[in-house]
Amino acid sequence: MARNEEKAQSMLNRFVAMKEEEQRKPKERRPYLASQCRDLAEADKWRQQIMREIGRKVADIQNEGLGEHRLRDMNDEINKLLREKVHWERRIVELGGPNYYRYSAKMTDLEGNIVDIPNPGGRGPGYRYFGAAKKLPGVRELFEKPPEMRKRRTRYDIYKRIDATYYGYRDDEDGILEKLEGQAEKELRAAALISWTEMENIKKEARKAVRSGEVVEVGAVSKILFEEEEDVVEEERRKEREREQKDKEKEFVVHVPLPDDEEIKKRILETKKREMLEKYTSTELLKELTEAKTLLNIQR
């Protein structure tokens, strides 16, 4: 029997193959430029053809055993087909077709995050890596995120953000501080007014008593004393206690008569009275009071 190769070379078989080729339509080639295509259906057909070629090459580039040079060449071919696909998609939009570029897939890194390496020319999606090409030396570093370096702020940057709000000049604009301080201000004003009124009344009573020559009550005298005078009294009392303590520690014979407690209290009261008169009465009023006591022969 004749072999298959011999049958294919027979005259009848060659004649049948020639007739089939004559009946077939001539094989169409994709236009080199997308602008040469005038039909929307033809442009969509060429785009689908490019998509099939890209799919085949992306499936082949997943094999890490192809070698570095083969992977780089195949990745270049895929990027070239992607650029050509973009041209055909723009042409489809110009012919009135759908915008495929808007819904195109994005490139992802090894962890699945979307990454686009920008094109130095500023046009198009830039160069992309697929499959095993992402693990090539020098490519893996492109997908690694650089550590964030915290830049130290300069004195200029610090002062640049300082405005009137930083110094508190705008605290009153919201109205909150005014409400809070308003209530406290009213309370302080009322307390100060009460204290001032009380002190004025006591001063008037003291002046009347001085003019009439009467002794002011001890309770009224104590109210007139201010904080400084109270501190002085406390200091005198402390010194007196220390003096008494020293006297107890060191006993000695007294050759002169000493005043008792009542005389000391009387002298302290007279001293306080004298200080009050000097503070709340003028010099002219003291002269008048001295003259009146001299005329009336009052010895106190």
C-alpha cells in the first residue's frame, strides 16, 4: 500500500488542494495603522484579534522556565500589542463605537494590588509586566513600596501654620467662651460690689466715731483690716508665742513690773486703732481731733 506522503503527492490530491485554495477568500491582514480602517465592524474585529493574541501570550508568559531573555521578549511583545489595542479602541470611539478603554483591566503586583508604572512620554498606560516577568531581577523592586521617610519639619514650616487662632485671637468668634465667662463675670462683679459696699459702710462708721470721739467696736475694727494687716497681726502673734516659749525655756528674775494680759490686749487695741485712724483719716482731720480733745480735756 502507498504511504500517506505518497498519497499527498499524487496528481489527484494536488489538484483537489489547488481548487480548494482557489475557492477560499484571500487572507486579510490587519492594517498597520488603525486610522486606515473606515468600518466600525472591521475595527471591532481587529481589536478582538489583538485581544486573542494578548491572551495567548499572557498564558505563555506564566511559565517561569522559559528563561529570562524569552520572558523579556514576550513581555515586550505583549506591551506592543497593548499599545496597538489602545489605538484601535480610540479608532472605535472615533467611528462612534463604545469606549472600551474606560473599562480596561489594570495591572496588579504580586499581592494583587493595582499598579501602573507611568509612561515617561506622558501618554498611554506605560510599560507593564505580566506573569513570570514580574519576578525577574530588577522588576520585583519596582513593585515594592519604598519605606515612608518622615521629613523633619523646619522652623519655617512650623511658623507657616501659625495664625491668629494659635494665639487665641479667634476664641470669641464662636460665642462659647463669651457665655461661660459672662456668668463668671456677673458673679465676680456681684461679690466685689457687696464687699465694696460693706467696706464703705464700715469706713463711714469709723469716720463718724472718730469725729465724735467714741471708741469703735472691736468687730467693726476687725472687718476693716485688710489681708496685709491680718498677716501683720498673725506675724505679731507668732512672734509673741515664740517669745513666750523662749521665756519658759529660759527663766530669769524680773526686776521691773511686767504688763499683764489685759494691758497687752489694751495696748494692741490702741495700736490697731491708731493704725486705722492713720489709714482712713486725713492729716487735717487728725489735727482737728487733737485740738478738740485738748479743748475738751479728753485724755484718751
